[in-house]
Amino acid sequence: MGSKLTKVPEKYSGKKIYSISKLQTYEQCQYQFWLNYIQKLKGIENVYGFIGSIAHELVCELQFNRITKEDAIKKLHNDLLEMELRNCKFPSPKIEKNFTECLEHYLNNFQPINCKQIKFEKEIYTEINEHIFRMFIDAVILTNDDKLEIIDFKTSTKYSTNDIEKKYKYQLLLYAYATEQEFKVKLNSVKWNFLKYCTITYEEQLKTKTKLKYKNVARNEIVSELSSDIKKRLLALGKTEAETFIILEKAEKKKEIPEQLKSFYKIEDFYVEYPWNEETKQQLLNYINKIIVEVEFKSQENEFEGFELNDKNSFFCVHLCGQKNNCKYYKNYQDKWDYGKPQDEYAELFG
């Protein structure tokens, strides 16, 4: 369910169109901004952009019951294979394995969003201080009690509080601002749904009482996170230690709670809501004004600074940047390896 580019409305024709991703590219790496938006050089596919599109499409198909869970999982594997054939790869086999296991669990346990209406990939234009912003919002929802909500689906690792405040909140805040301008109503909530994670609710049995517990965990770690509680329940059902060990081993392999215990655990999507109010609205407007002033003040290549790469800060450039093949900073970084000869700090490791 990738964003489908449509013709710009006549009233915005000829005007400079911004997006929040464009501004965040500038913050992440000014030189990438130069290559993307000023030089307009074609970049290479980003593995995380590719899998994000896959996940969004499957969410939409499942929501409207246009595909079965089994077929959704098959499509996931077919698309991942296509991605590999196009040489668009995960940073490591371990990361690929974790991602695949988590998304399989999400698809296998998918529950449609209960609401009156839902619109996926809602295209909205909004104007902020004479600057035009275009966006595609993952899901705009009219709830059963007639409230408007926004969900942004993420296949990434859940964000730290620090990263949310420094950069990630602005996308949600812009979605909130634009939606209120578009529909002329007060937005009820705006939040992320991190597909690789879930929230588990269950009753923990203490000596004299039960206590309601909540866990937010990666979907492929549910069984390992709950193993102690699962073991207690199996033993209480009369299973032997040997039988319990075998059941737990099978459950861990399948990444699913044992069938006879599923009723004890409530598994839901993992949402993170961000506050939308006058204060956060002003934070958004200040951020946009600050970045746009910087961007529009520059026009020459030497004004757009790039990374001085080293092995401690190279993950973004190596695995995420679509312009690395056009980037002089990345080329300098590669040249340091002298055709495969490791740098001094790796000499002992590679012999």
C-alpha cells in the first residue's frame, strides 16, 4: 500500500511542495537532501521503505477481508524473496529473522480495527505559513462514537522517548494538524502502531491474590518473556516437568502461546499515543519554520554538510541512505578500507 502519487491540485500548481520526510532528511543528512531534492538524483531502494510498503498493503487487505491470514503470510514471504532478488537486503540475517517472525505473528493474530469508517493512505495537503505540505496518512479513523483518530503503522523498532522528542513526533503532529484543517473537527488521538510488538495482559497469581500485569514485548519473544508464568500454569493443569518442557519447546519454536493456555493471555497491538494540543502544535510550527528557513537560505553544494563517516556512525549511510552510491562522503569512507584491507582497529580481528 505504497503512496500513489497523484496530480497536484490546481490551487497548489507551481508552488514548492514540502513533506515532513523532506525536512527530516535535511536534519538527518544535509548532503543527502542536496542529492535528493536539489540535484534530484535517483537513489537506490531502502530495505525498510520496501518492507514498510509490504506491511501497509497487508494491513489494508486484512482490514477489508480481501485476503486470508494464511495468504497474507505467503505474500509476505514472496515479497521478501522479491526484495532479496532486487538486492535490497536487511543489515544482517538475524535482523531479517526477527522481522519475519514478528510480522508473521502480527498477520496470524490480526484483528480488524473496530470502527465506523477507515481510510488508508489518506492524501492531504495543508498550508503552514505559506508553505504547502503534502502527506499520505496511513489510517484516518472514524470511531464508533464519532471521534476522529490517526494511526501511523511502523515496522521499525519501537522509538525511545528521547528519539520521539527529538525527531519522530513531528510526523504525527503534522498529520494531526493537517487532518484538523481538512475536516474542521477536533482530533481525538494520534498514535503509532508498532507492528513488531504487542501488549500482553494477564493475571499473575501471587500467594494471596492475583495481580493484573502488562508486558510490551517483541512478538517473537512472547513465549520466552512469559515462560515462567506458562510453566506454572502447565504444572497447575497437571502436566509433568517433562511434558511442560516439551510443550514450552514447541511453543517457542512456533512463537505462539500453547493452545490450552491462550485464554489466560490477552494479546493486543502495541500503540504509542502522542499528545496533540496547543503546546505540541506550536512545537510543530516552530520546527517547520526553523528547518524551512535553513533550507531556503542555501543553494550551493558546499552549504549542505554531510557525515564525516567512521565505523561508529555509519549504520545510516551503509543500510538506510538511498543516495550512498552518489555520495562523496560515503566514497571516502569506502576508500579507507583499501580494497578490503581492514582499518587498524580491525587488523587483529581479521588477521
